[in-house]
Amino acid sequence: MSRSRWLVAGLVGLLVVAGAVFAITRTTGTDSARRGFAEYAPEKQFTDATTETFYLPMSDGTRLAVLLHRPAVNGQAVEGKFPVIWHHKLDIYPSPKDGVGPREAGYSNLTAMTEHGYVIAQVARRGNGQSFGVRRGYHDRVEAQDAYDVTEWLATAPWSDGQVGVYGCSNTGDAAMHAVSMRPPHLKAAFAGCFSWNKFDAMRRGGIAAQWGYGPTRTVADDMKVTPVTGDEDKVLLRQAAEEHQQSTPLAKMWAGMPYRDDFSPLVGSRFWAEGSLSTYADQIRESDVPLYIVGGWRDEFRDQGIVTALNTSGSKLLIGPWLHCENPGLALVQGAHRFFDENLKGIDTGLDDAPPIRYATVSDIDNPTGPIDWREAQAWPPTDSGHTDFVLGGDGVLGSFAPGHRKFTVNTAVECPDAGSGSTVQPCHTAGEGTSYTSAPLSTDTEVTGTPLADLTVRVDRTDAHIFAYIEDVAPDGTVSVVTEGRLTASLRAESEAPYTLPDGVPYHRSFREDAQPLTPGESVRLRFDILPLSYVFREGHRMQITVTGYDHRESIPLPDAHGSAIEVVSDPAQPSLVRLPVVEP
């Protein structure tokens, strides 16, 4: 059973935490990173592949563009029936429109599996690329029905053996999972990375709008630049499709019009946070009995979403590496997918079913995705039962101090992080002097934190609302500060309720319906509890842990209108101390 304890000033580095590690295997370095991935390399069966493009009509008559790769020898398609793996994307050719650009290379390279006896299909989603139709919202049920239609057509094609898998990452990972939610009879496996289990919790985490998810926004001229399907070299059909695309839902307007989880969007005619969320179809996903391979990264804002998906589905595999959104440097992603699909589409005993369901990387340098890395395997998440250590935010700015006092700061919405990246990979950053920080003494030993932290703050604000951010940071001996992870909450959405699906132990759920909003009374104390994105990180001996609290993050796309210049106090009261609860692992 998990137990918690206090950590007070002067004891940092001792960290004698109650509990015991269970069902966890530790392996170190690149050899373990390759285990089950690059080492899975059956001999090639075929030397090359043929390609063809065409339009495929859906059940409502809308035509979707398809790029098909079939196993071939000497340029000739091989006769016979093969399992099929397909990708529901924004253009049948590799494109930055897919939301991850060149970072999707590992997923695009799955076309190489034709050499091992697979047919690979790239299908442009309606309202995108070469396909006809209108994109309604972002992963609506019309698009999900398309996924059903495509899966069943692929299963009955003359070159198919009826075994179909789907894959994708980022928005195409969502698309792959929505295909699962439709339960097509011939869908037998899904390999998906960096997707959202719940749209609101991913795109408005803590009630705060993310900086991405507003595209594609393209003109007819933009769409006319894509490569047309065979037979449409004069682009007559492409122009017709491009003109239809202009009726697609303007995503920025849709998201801005739905600040609460239960909001109705007139642009799509539904409460779209629910319609577009996989969590709405949790029962269908479980009933599908489709094996899932879920991939995430410790520097991806969706890392909690993959974990929650694994907690709410049976028989899934979860891999979390030290990566950004859909980036997998140093990992042979194709080999991992190959092993998974061989197991589930060809019935080959690759040993994957016998492997622990979770593989994750423990890192000690958040800014270096290639190492040092400690790869581990576990039966459950969190993978330890080490208890939780409460790090009190002292009024004197010391992490672990019970010193009373209130630390006040002024919100600055002009903060910039020029080297933080862009789009879906943009990272948080520490800006000296912004917010208020609480710093530990130098650690006397390496200290591992693995799991989902919790912020439990008491604050006073001189406005009726505030965006509150809590950052866990690593301060190196030379004073360099690295943000390891962060959490956030809109103060007016602090009300907690029972979650409609399983969350990691101790994680509070904020329903965030319109009726749940509770404006602040300026100057009065209020308690806020919210989760911080999960991590598996080792703070090295001699480094310091630091918690920074701010009222603005450069990544939020819709700041509160009166946030700039507002005053926020973090209250340090011995009777109700502000703290961050960390899942510290017993050595």
C-alpha cells in the first residue's frame, strides 16, 4: 500500500521512503534499448515493392485517396495474399501536414515492411490531401466510420489475407485508435504513438489551451501543391477535392469556443470534446479485443495520455522513451512494429506476448534523448510502490522547509523562450525571476522519481481567476536549470470529482464542466490540487531539486485577458502547507 511522508529541510538526499519495489527489471544502455527492437530482424522475403494510387469510395460516397505498397520481386507484384497495415493520415505521401513533419520518418518507414510480406496502405483522411470531403472537427465519428470502411475493404481485397493492422503517431495515432473504437471485424492490431485518450485533457490540459492542434489550415493553392493520384495528372480531381476542403471546420475557432469540457460547438453540432475523445468509446475499445502497442516520450505533452490509455485497456503494450513528440532517436521503431505485427497479424511467436507490458526509460539528462538511459520493464504503472514524499514549499524559498510566509510574484505574459522549439515539440523553460522558486540543498545521493507527481498549493490571487503552473526542475552544480516536467490548472476549475475512467493512483480529476467553474474571490486563499505530467528521472548527487510556480507559460495559446500584471501569492502555512508530492523510488 502506498504511504506518504514529509521531507523537511536538511533531510534532502536521505529519502528513506516506506514501501518496496516490485515486478521491475532494470537494464542499462543501448543493448537494452535494442532488446525486442533492432534485434528482431528476420530475413527479407522480397527485394522491393510496387506502388499504386487510386480513389476508394466510402459508404457515403466520399472518395479517399490511397497509396498502396505491395511486395514485389524485380518490379513485379508478388501473387498471393498478405496481411495489410495501413496509416490514416493527411496526405498519402510523407508530409509535414501530418503534424510531426520529418519526425514521423520512423512511422513512414514502415513501408519497408513490404520486404517482409506485408501490404502497406497510406490513406488520406477526408478533407485532407488528395481526398475529397470535409473535415468535421478533429477525429469525428464520420472519419471513424471511414476507418471502418477502409479496414474492411483492405481485408477483402484480392491480395489480402484478411488480417489488418493500423498505425500512426500524433494526429494519425488518434486516427488509428479511433479505428479501433469502431471494432471492424478484421482489425487485429494497432501501433499508435503520442495520441490523446481524452481531447480536453490533452488539448486543454488543466483548462488551459495548448499551443498546437489548430491545423491543417490550407488554401486551395496550398492543396494544389500535393501530388495527385495516378490518372489525375491535370489535377482536375485534386482541385475539386481542394475546394471541398475549404468547408472544413476552422479548428482554432472551434477550440476557442469550447473552454469547458461539456461545451456544445455550433460549428460541428455536438459537444465535441466528448465526440472526439477516445475515452468516450472506452467500452468499445476494450470490447474490440484489438492488441495495442502504445508509444510515448517523456518530453511529449501527451505522455500522460498513453499511460491512461494503457490503464483503461487490456492486453496493451506501453513504451515510453526519452523523446519529444513522435521522435524516436536511437530506437529501431520499424523493428519494434515489425515484431508486434508479426505476433498479431501473422501469428508468429516472437516472444512479445510473454514480455512485460511496460518498457520505459529512466533518464538523468532531460535535454539529451540519446543518453544516459536506463531501460526498464514493469508489470504495472506506476512501476513501484515506494510511497510518496511530500516536498513542502517553504516561505523562505527552501524546498522542504516549514518556514511560514507568503511568496508573491507578478504575472508576466510577455515571457518568451526562443530556444524552446515550436509546434507540438515546444518545451517549457525556466526564466530567471519569473514566478517563485523553492530550491533544495544539494542532494547527497542520486534520487529517482518515477510516476505521476501531484501539486497541492494554497494561493491568493488579486483577480477572479488565474492559470497556475508548477514546474519540477533540476538545478546543476553550475546553476543551470532544466525543466523536467510540469503541471497546470485554471484556478476556477479546481473542483474535483470522480473520474469516468481509471487514472493513476492519487491523480485528481477536474470535470471542468461550465457549471463547475468557481471564480476566485480576490485576496482570499484557495487550495488547488492537480497532477504534474509523469516522469522517470534521476536527480544526480550534488544537484538540487527545484519547484517553480508561475502564472503564465509561453506555450499557452489563450492566456486569461487580465493575467498580465496580476499578483499571485503562494501561501506557506504550517497548518496547510503548499507542497509537491513526488513518487520517490526507494534505492
